Amino acid sequence: AQLDVAEADARLPGDSRPRERQGRADAAPDGVELAYFDADRDYQPGLQRARRGTGSRVVAEGVAAVLAADAAKGLATAMLARTEAARTALTLRLPWRHLGLLPGDRVALADGSQWRISEVRFEAFVLSLDLVRVAAAGPARLAGDGGRPLPQDQAAAGPTSLIVYDAPPLPGELPASPRLWVAAAGAAPGWRRAAVEVSGDGGASWQLAGSASGPSVMGVALTALLPGQPWSWDAHGRVEVELLAEAMWLESRSRDALLGGANLALLGDELIQFADVEALGPRRFRLSGLLRGRRGTEHAMAGHGVGERFLLLDGAPLLAVTAPVEALGELRLVRAAGVGDAGAPAISVGLGGEGLAPLAPVHLVATRSGGSLAARWVRRSRAGFGWPDFTDVPLAEDRELYLAELWQGGALVQSQSVAASALVFAGVAAGPATLKVAQIGATRGRFASLDIA
């Protein structure tokens, strides 16, 4: 409708002239970000921005519509212009003959300005209109850049390979209940993720445990790693591995980075770290510069073989499957339930509680005196794998308790439970003996042993 300000009823009491109001400058945003679906990029999500000045007040808007980049840019610009124009408001008083005007109608004043009616009030045959300014039309077309289309890999997902293992606490965690770690990956280029199901009743029923959110770097050993020592760099040990997929890769890291936790990997049942990587061919790598028996896995340094599992834990997207403490010793079946995994065999793993078991003590010392044998040792902690100077590592258990056994002639001759890292065996017969000590927490940890002449 076309309105003439002169139509305002001059006979009304008070000032009947239009009253224009300007809102605060900071009431309008400095920019608009508009999300949409890009018609030129296979309907992928797109984002266009419109800004005024260099302010930081930006509002996010979205439309469930398919637009070209230019159209989305123009819409974002129009949205920003509307918020700026809406700062200006106007009130008009008009005769009753304009009662046909309703909220939402657009009106034009004699000066050419455009307004939208936000509120209508009629009292004593006086019609009051509250108006907000409508932004002037912008450019007919604005150039918008939709960006580079993301490639859509339509390759088949293929079957899932799983590695399920019961490991000691990994960096940054201290489990309070038994748990298994599940890593998943696929050899096919289209593999992305897979659901994981677990059965505690031999496969009679299955429960969804979660989803492996991305591929872990995994494979198998092509050579057998020789036994080593856990207290120094293994300068001579090396192992060759073949990864599952072409897209997987391993890279060398500095010695300092390894001491900070880099390149931690599972090989068989041993946790190792490797500093040097040599690419031998497609998916094949030689690892050297090793740290062995990491995080209390020195018991697994012997017995490596060709074909054993390899899994890079550094940044791997692992899924934790937990169980109550009373489930210790039970078996769990684990299987993948992703695309291409129908009929895949399940993996059977025992809940051994490796994450709950205290580490084996170190530095066992035994001294004979007459018929007595005095023994002492140094405890380790599953909550502190470092060794801070002048400070004991945290206990990580409810109490400090050890089981110490003395063996002679292949038979157990004495056994004691002690709450300190030292004890005395009395009445020990002459001859060779073996001292075994394990720390006790929620479960009993592995024994450390010392042969005594």
C-alpha cells in the first residue's frame, strides 16, 4: 500500500507526526553464515558468508534447501541487510479508513522508503501502525564460491578385520573393571567403520558394544622378533610387518618422541615402541630402534612368531568393551557387524583383567644369613609407568600387599603375604632356591622371580 504521511489525522490530540526510532548499533550482527545444500557439489553441505565491517558478532543460519553458491551468497547478504534495516522503526497514526492494513503488510511512504507492519492498534477510531524498515534491494547477482567438491568413494566396504586384546592400562587411563580393547579396519578402499557386537553366553545372544569409528593401522609380522631386554634400547632387534591396507602407513619418530609415548604398538602380546621405519614395498615395513616390554609386558618378549598380530596404538580409534569384576576369567565372543561382515567368524577372548593386575616387582635381592633368607624388591605401578626422581610412583591399589613364595627342588616350601616390599624367610635349607614375588590388587599380578645359588 502507498501511504502519505500527510494523511495522519491532525485533529488527534498530541503530536501525530511520524516518530522514527533507531536501535542500538550493536543490536544487529556484523555477519551472517548461511548453511545450505550445494547443487553444484552433489548436494554436499555448503556455507556462504556475508559481512559488514570487521566486527565479531556473527549469527549462523541454515536453510533446508538446495541452492547454487551464488544464490546462497545473495540470500546471506539479504539476511544481513534485513537485520541492519530492522534497527529502524517508525510509528504512524492514521484515520480509521486504513483498517484494512494488517501485520506483515508492506507499505511505501511518499519518500520512497519501504516498511513492513509489525503491529496494528486501533483505539478511539485512531489506527496506530508500528513499522520496521525493509532493506533496499541488493545486487541482482552475487558471485559465490562453493569450494572444491569432496570426492565420494563408492567402493565397496568389504569385510572387517578385528584385533581384540586384553592389555595393561594404556596412557591416560586406570581401569576399575575388566575391559577388552577392540580395533577394526578393512582392506577394501571403501571401508569406513563397523559396529561391534559382543556375546557372553557362547553366541546364544549378542549385544551391540559400540562402533569402531575409523580404521586402525594393523597387520601381521613377516619375521619373528627375537627376545630382548625391557630396561634399555634394543639396538639389534628388528621386525618386518605387512599392513592390512594400501592407505596405511608407518613413520619414524625421534627417541625423545618415543619417551613421550609415540609409536606404541602391539606385537603379539608384547607392547613395543619403534623409532626407525624403513619402507620395503607396498604395505611392508621394517621396524627397528625398539623399546621392549612396554607397560609391564616383558613377560611376552619371548615366543614371537611369523604371522602374529601387529597394531599401532598411537592415536588408534579403539573401542573399549567393559565387564563387571565378577566376569573375570569368563570368555567373550566379539564380532564385526558392518557392511560385508555377514557370517564373519567371531573372536573368542578371555577376560583376564590385565588392566587391573599390578605390575610385577623389579630389583629383587635376596641375602642368606644362617638358615634365614632376607628378600627385598621395588614395586611398580600401573598408574605411573615413568620413574620420577626422588619420588615413589603412585600405589594405584587399595592397599600395598605382596605374595612371596620360596621354591626349592621344584616344590613350594614357603609362602608369605606381606604389606611391605621386604621380608625374611626363616628355616631355609641350603641349596639353590627361587624367590617369586607378585603384588596383589583387585587381582594378583604376575610373579617376578630370582634364582638364588
